[in-house]
Amino acid sequence: PPAMSRRVVRQSKFRHVFGQPVKADQMYEDIRVSKVTWDSSFCAVNPKFLAIIVESGGGGAFIVLPLAKTGRVDKNHPLVTGHTAPVLDIDWCPHNDNVIASASEDTTVMVWQIPDYVPVRNITEPVVTLEGHSKRVGIISWHPTARNVLLSAGCDNLVILWNVGTGEMLLVLEDMHTDLIYNVGWNRNGSLLVTTCKDKKVRVIDPRKQQIVAEKDKPHDGARPIRAIFMADGKIFTTGFSKMSERQLGLWDLKNFEEPIALQEMDTSNGVLLPFYDPDSSVVYLCGKGDSSIRYFEITDEAPYVHYLNTYSSKEPQRGMGFMPKRGLDVSKCEIARFFKLHERKCEPIVMTVPRKSDLFQDDLYPDTPGPEPALEADEWLSGKDADPILISLRDGYVPVKNRELKVVKKNILDNKPHPGPRRSQSTCEPDVMTPRVSTPQQRPALEEVLEEIRALKEMVQAQEKRISDLENKLCQFTNGTD
């Protein structure tokens, strides 16, 4: 008799991943989340800081909070304010947890150094301002493995690659997109980009050759925005809409870009699905803007390739979402992802865990993961080198490194010229008495002494400000610890 064929439930350690919001006192309250209509995530997190784009009168601002500073946010908490119009996207540098880039409607990209202590005043001076777009800039993304390489995409349909360490444009990708760019993503080693565009095409671009290496027209038939990201193995995952306005997800292989490996319908909601991907577990989380759920899928090499795992549901819709890099998770609690869900007035962390009975380090959940060291310098990458991320073990948990300054060395021909001397040539015959405006040798030291004293006072004030904030920060930790 033929053997009874029964459907075997697929084995996967991620079948039981469950999501849980943190307790009320672990949220970040009283934050005026930006109301700009733009499909970016509005939130960026790393092992040290949480950054959120906020409402701000007359300009563009975002707030940066130390991760541990949960609870009510003081209404005078300093902001990062330098843009003259709303901020549309923010992204932490993967190789320096104190550096964040912001893109704005004011057509500029700014890169900021965030101190480890909470500053007293707003941060208004970026380390560098990158000017090159002629319209608003809605997308920024750091290169995954090369130091100081940053990508921006603007409503001028340009993609620009910058060397943040020199403030220079490295590459400008023009004449590739005929319409508004919806999103841009790097592959694992940063050798290729995937972009989606209002012209309904998904493009794979080699930025250094300035070539489109693959293109797919209408991966999803619907008119609403498409998103695309690279998987670690080079496949492409997309979200979009069908002709009937159902939300879809797709998986594609560049070797045969015509036919999807998988295409699934999900529901008829109209929020754009923001995909967040963890290459270590091969899980994709889909967070719709305006949805109140997070759906997640495991991507494997066996049919149907995209396996539905579960849905985290809540009552309130999300305005945006931050996604913690792997090294910022708590390995002792078997946490495999942490989201930072934005509401109108608060940010709520949501923890995804795999239940395990043992307290030991679960090395199958935590393969070595990209650490904070870049694998290449900007000019090595530009010259054609590729390198995979430098991996670290999470066995003993990750301890963030101390603040490293981002130094910008502008390559500028003017820097090499000798400094102009005093305006008035000293060889003139007129005696000094006739020209009281020129300080006499006796006055000069006095003036310099005063300037020196002002400098010293400024430094002292800054040092005291830092000391006060340090004490305040210590006090915060002290009082938080005793709640």
C-alpha cells in the first residue's frame, strides 16, 4: 500500500519567535514625532542612542537620546537642529556609534558628531554639510563596509556617493532614474545597489561602473510605492501592490529577473511596507506605516522560499520604526530583534525573542555578526576593492566603544596657499604715530593676552557645561537605577 503522505511541519528555530512590548517605564514618552508625509522610518537606533525625527518650527530637527534614558523626555532636551527645512531621513554610521547623517528638504545632507554625554544646548554645527542635490533629499544610507562612504538620493532623481571624511562627491549616478526614487539599498559587501522608483522599475546598479546591471519592470503591478532590499546571498526581496491594490511581497534572483522565485499576496491595507532584514537569521520583518502589526517571514532555499512565521499585533498604528543592529541586542534573553515603534507622542521598544530553556549562550541564534570596524577605506572601495563586513562574536555581549571623533579633512587648493600677512605692508615709511589704527608693538601682546583669556574662559565654560551634564547624566543613571 502507498505510504501515508502527511504534511510535515517545517522545522525552524524561528517558528516560535514572539514579540513583546517593554513595560511602560521602559518607553520614551513626550516626543513630538514628525508629521511629515514621507515613507522613511523616522527613527534610527544603535547600541548607544535612539534618534527620532521630530516636529520643529521653522526648520528641521531630530532628537537623540541615550538608549538608557527611558521615561519622560524633558521638554528642554537638546535637539539636533541645523537644517532649514524638515528632516526626511536619518541613519547612524555603522562604523562609529557617535556619528549620524540626516537628509532634508533643504537639499542638504548633514553629518553630526553626537557626544557620549547629553549636551546642554542644541547641537547646531554639523561636522560636515554635503551640498550637491538641487531638490529635497529623502534617502540616506551608509556603505556597509567602507569607512565614511555615504549615499544620498534626492527628488532631483540623483543618487550621490560622498566621502564624508573629505566632504567630496565620489560618484554621481544620473540619467538612471526617470522619476522619484522610492528607496535605495546596498548589498552585503557594498558592491551593488538596488533601487525602486516611481517609474515602476527595480534596478540593480554597479555604482563604481555607473551601470545598471539588471532591471525589472513592474515586479508588482500596482501604482503604489515599491521597496526592495538585498538578501545576504544576493537575491532581492520586494514589497509592493497588485493591480487590485493588495499588498504583495516578492523574492527575485538576478540570474533570472523575469520570473519571481516567490510572490505572495497579503492584505488590502494601503500603507507602504517597510522591510527590515536580519541576515544572520534570514528573517524579514514587514512594518507597514500606519499598520498596527509587524509580520515576519523566514527566507530559505526550499519552496515556497518565503515562509510566514508570525504576526506581532498591537492596538496602535506605527508612525515609523527603528531597527536595532544585531550587536545592540541582549543575547542573554535570546533577543533576535528589537524594534522602536513610533506613536504620535512616544517611542515604544518591541522585543522579539526565541524562547529557550537554557541560560547558556545560544550560538545557533547568534552567528558572528558585522562589528563596528570598517573593512575598507573610502578610496580603496572607490578604486574597485570589495570586502565583506568584519564580523564579531556576541558570546560575551557587545560593549559599545568610546566616542571616536570624525575628522573631516577638506581637500581644498586654498589650504596650500600661504596665509596673507597683515593688510598694511610693514615696509612703508610712515611712522607708526601717524596710523594709530595699526596696533603698536606694545599693544599687540595686550590684545593677544585678552584674546587668549577669552579663549581660556570659553574653554572653561565648555568644560563646566560638560561637567554639569556629566553629573546630570550620572544622577539620571543613579536615580534610574533605584526606581
